[in-house]
Amino acid sequence: GPLSERRLMDVRLGELPAWLATCNFSPQGLLGGVQKAWNNYYDKYINVKRGGPAGISMLLAGYCLLSYGWNYQHISK
């Protein structure tokens, strides 16, 4: 298909600058990208019939690592 409709993982390294030029970097475009990423994450790890606690635990672990990184200088003193 057209370069603008491909996902990042389907773009070859030589095509990357042209693919980035087709991306929408406006605030509305970035918000749409974040929303699409969240929906994909939610559908893959949380909204599954046989999922279990894996999706929620990954989200909490990511939050803990991010929080630790933000507070590292304060904690290390």
C-alpha cells in the first residue's frame, strides 16, 4: 500500500524519512496517535477473554519505574 498507510514496523530504513514526512505532527495528530496506541495496548493486554492480570501488572510496573526515575535524585540523597 501507500507509504503513508504503513505502520512503523513495516517501513524500511531507507523509506523512514519519507514516511516521517507523511506523519501528522500537529497536536491533534499526536493526540490521535496516543489514542490509537492506547487502544491497541488495551485490546492486546487488557480487553481479552483469557487475559488475566498481565496487562494491569505491566501498566503498574511501568508506572513504578517511571516514578522511581522521576524521584531518583531525591531518593539517592
